[in-house]
Amino acid sequence: MLALLLSVPAPAATILKDIVSIEGVRDNQLLGYGLVVGLKGTGDRQQTLFSAQSLANVLQRMGVTVSATLITVKNTAAVMVTGSLPAFAEPGMKIDVTASSIGDAANLQGGLLIMTSLRAADGQVYAVAQGPVITGGFVAAGGAGNVKTVNHPTVGRIPEGALVERVAPSVAPKKTLRLQLNQMDFGTASLVAAVINKKFSIDGSPTTAHAENGSVIAVAIPSDYANRPVEFVAALEQLSIVPERSSKIIINERTGTIVMGKDVHIAAVAIMHGDLTIEVQTVLVVSQPAPLSQGTTQVVPQTKVAAVEEKAKNLILKDGATVEDLVRGLSAIGSTPRDIIAILEALRAAGALDAAVEVI
């Protein structure tokens, strides 16, 4: 069980590039269906029908006619190929792709992905993938059915394995840009607009930027950059800003992980916390009959129940206490991650915690 308590310093300035993206300038997901060949008997089994059918179709396009029911596909695996087409990608560029087995293949190690077309959401082919698959893992079979598996051998990557064939559907900068915040916040959107206006607006000229809502800031390209929109975007991305950050506590109860910001404040409160442990033990006792008797050997279960309740540990926090005070106090009384999670939930329910609690 791991508890991670982060106490971050006061918000520092960051560049605009790290908190916004430009509307229309985005990656596009690509998807394709293909075959990995050349496997060493670790491919799909005969009952994976679509592998044999796909291989028969490929052979037929090459002038070889064979029935899908007569093909052994143990050296072939059907895979789904995925990739991401960057914004403004041009034909001839290479992108990385990932091949994932969709049949019952045991291992893609050493396989070769044959020519696979990759389509976007509009159904058009934007790239073609082909090349050797790198799994980063393997399966080793020993005697008596012993098998050792390292990493995940049914998913592999092909670095620069796809060639872009069609221009990416990106929106080039025009007279007005729309900046999208990575996280919606009205205060940050207003700050971004103010910083842009301070940098690019000339005295007496109309406002260059304004926040449309908590996520989008509209920016008019100044006349000085009318013929240089790319340079304007580059200058825009380097502007410094101190974004507003909301007080939030993230809890992952599955792993016992807690992340809290330093700006989280706690109202004056007294905390008392103790543990109640109930243990049930069952011992099986063998009862033997007397010699020469007609009795039989019986197994008699004996159950013991014990309850242990620890004394309550108390912690008093003054008004305006910070998360550092809370962490220091909880650590001093020996609280475990589970204890801290329970205490935080109780503080939120009591209205003594000035932060949102998000459970992931």
C-alpha cells in the first residue's frame, strides 16, 4: 500500500503552450485490420476463422487460389493496427503504429506486419503500415507445461512503420484563432485573454483576445502578423501566465494513493480516529473414536471470535490549517493511508475541508 502526499509550492508561471491547444490543430486516430506473418508457431489457431479467410484473400489478390479451410494459420496472426496522424502531416511522413492481436495468438515476437491500410473516422485511407513488430516481451515454454511470460507479447509496436499517404485534415490559422484550455476554468480563461491583450494590443486598437467561455478564448491575429500567422502562433505559445488552480484532493482507494495540493485549507476541527479489528479463526480438530468402538473419525470445527478495539487517537487543527499541518499531524499519530482516506472523507462530510475530493 502506497501513500503519496504531494505538497506543491505556490503556483508558478507556465507558458501558454502547456495549458491550451488551438482548435483544429489536433491529432487524428487511425485504425486498420492486418496480418502479422512469420511467427514461430505462436499465431492464431485453426478455429480463428477470420485469420485464415484474410490470408486466403491476400493470396488470391496475388494470383494464388486456396480454400481458407485448408490453411494452417499458426504462423499468422490477425491484428488491429492503430496510430495517430499528427496535425499538418504531409504525404511521405512516417508515423509509429501499434499492432494488437485480436485472435488467440500467443506471441507476436519476430512477426512482420504486411501492408495494412489505416483509415480515419471519415473512412478515408490516410496511411499504410508495414514492417517488423517489436513486442518488448517473449513467451518461453519449458517442460511439463511450464511457461514463462515477460511483459505483454500479444501487442507490438512498429516505429515509423506507417507511411502517410494523404494530407491530415487540419485547420490552418486564419484571421481568428480559437484557443482551447486543457482544463475548463473561467478565471484562467480571463487571465489568458488579458495576457494576450497586454502583449499584442496596441493603444487605441480593438481588443485582440476575449474569453468566450471557461474553455475557449478567441484571438484575432493582429495586422502586423496578418501574413505571418505561424509566427504569431509561435509567439503566442511562449507567453507566460500563472493559471488559477482549484483546490482538489485526489484519492485512489485501490492503491491507497492520496494527492493533495498545498493550497488546501482546513477549518478548525478535532479529529479522533481508532481501529476496530474483528478476527474469526476456525480450527479443524480430528476426533478419533475409542479402540474397538463402532464410531468413525470425525473432523470437528472449533471457531474463535476475538475483537480488538484500539484507543482513539486525537488530532486538533486550528482554523486555517494547511494540508502540511494535516499530513504532519496524521503521520505523528501513525495513521495509515486507509485511515487518512477515511479522515478526509469525514472532513468533507463535516464541511471542514475547503477542497473538492475526487475519487478515481
